[in-house]
Amino acid sequence: MTESTKDKRTTKFELVQAVYGQLGGFSKKEAADLVDQVFELMKETLGRGETIKISGFGNFVLRDKRERQGRNPQTGDPIVITSRRVLTFKPSQLLKEDLNPESAEAEAPTKRA
């Protein structure tokens, strides 16, 4: 990752601005409410343990990790890592191809005549 790529992030404010600018017909407040509602629905869905599948984009999956033994990296002492839920994202093949167009072309099967 280059330095300029590593530091570039899109904020919720920028998403609201994009909805407002690209869709039109919404006030800035309505665009902000729309973005907030999408995020709230995603949180509620994941909170129920359901997977979110967005066609052409990817899957958000909430997994339960059980308690396990670990080590304090500074002291080497054994510690117990508590159980927790983790959110994972698996991008769709279409998203992967959009993000890496040159590798998608190289991997594309050639058609025979």
C-alpha cells in the first residue's frame, strides 16, 4: 500500500454528500437520514446473527469466536482470550474484478472458435 492510499478514507459525511449529489431529489438532511438508516439496518441484521449479502459487492458475516489460550506478546505469559463476535467481509467476484481489472483480464479463460 502506498502512503497516499493508506491514508485515504471515505467518511460517512462523504457518503452523505455522494448520495445528495448523485441521486438528487433529497435534501442534505434526508440524504444523511438515508445513509444512517442503511447503517442502522445493517447493525440490526448483524446483531441478530444474520448474514448481509449484497449482490455484486460482497457478504458481511458475524462469527462467534470461542474462548482460547493465548500469550502476552511482551511477557510471554499465558492468558485467556475471551469469546467474542467478529465481523468479516468477503468481497464478491465482481468487486474483486473491479478492484483488480488487470489481474481479471489475465485470469479470464480464452474462448475457442
